[in-house]
Amino acid sequence: MSFEVFYINLDRVPHRREFMSLELQKIKLGKVNRFPAVDAKVPGSLSEARFRSGISDRWALPKSAIACFESHRAVWQMIVDKGLDAALILEDDVVLSHELTAILSKLNASPQKIDVVKMDFTDGNVCLGPVSDINGVQVRTLSKCAPSAGAYFVTKSGVERLLSESEVYGDTVDDFIFAPRKNWKIYHLVPARAMQLVFNGVDSGGGQDRIIRR
């Protein structure tokens, strides 16, 4: 099965590129691709953005959030263009667990059971269903939107649907990806094996389903 890793990084933030290079040394599985993020500060960078005000509960999004969505969407298109069966998509501020290598290998063996698996910790209320097993990996269904699109595993069926349904969009990329839909196979890895730096100081001892293991 064809699988690659993508991480999204602004050209003007090279220290994050260096950080991710070190973190990605923990994952020795698949080709690693850096995607130069859409930069909202570059004039004209959002001239073809697909955000439309009022098609969801949001009437406006910051330019940075629109640029983030467009960056993720461009990576989804790359996955389709490359003909990949699955991919791991990362933002450039994510601490990774060494356990991800074995987990990704197991998920890759059962792509037909998955559209998206959220791999990273989220701080706040996340509605999770019962524990399921996908080829030896414990996951729980997501029953409402979950914050953070810092790290997620996505299959061919997942990116094709994300692309189709985001021809126009009205939400942040995390709300869009993890919104429950009919026949949408979305899961949360339990415990999480990635964490955005913004959450790195959070004591997750009480949230056993979302604890990262270094």
C-alpha cells in the first residue's frame, strides 16, 4: 500500500521546519514531504480561496484560518494526484510519539475501515464513542467536531470526500474534517500519540484517552 507523510510549514518559519525534521526522525515509515503553507501575509495568496461566508454557523474566519484550510486542501489534492492509498498529515508544531511507526503500519493494513483517524491530543470537551479495534489499534468514534488538525491519518476515500465537500467551505479545517457525516468513518486514536506545542504544558493525567506517550 502506498503511504507518505506530509507536513505543512510556512517558508518564513524555518525553525519549525527544523523542529519537525527532528520529530519526524521518530517515524521511519513512508516518504516525508514538506508542503510550503499558504501564507495569508503574502498579497494575493487567498485570491482563489474557497471560503464562503454564511454557509455554516461562521460568518467570518481570520485570514490565517483560511490559509490553513487552503494548505490542508492542497495537501489532500497532492495525495490524490500521487495516487496514494493513505497519508499522515501534520502541522509544523507537533510533538510525535515513537509509537506512531507501529500504529501507522497497522492502520495502513486496513484502509478500507477508515476515512480519517485523529492522532493528536485535544484539550477540551471531545465526544467519543465506544472503543473499537482496527487491526490491533484502539480507536474511538468521534461524535462531534474536535479541535486541532495537527496530526491525522487519512485514506484515499477520506481525501476524495474531503476534496469533494470543500469546493466551498465555511468552517475551520479541524471543524470541517472532524464533523460527523453520514457514512464518514472518523476516529480518535486512544491514547493520542501526538500533541501540538500549544498543549505541551497541559497536564493530561486525567484524560487517559488522550495521553501522548513519548
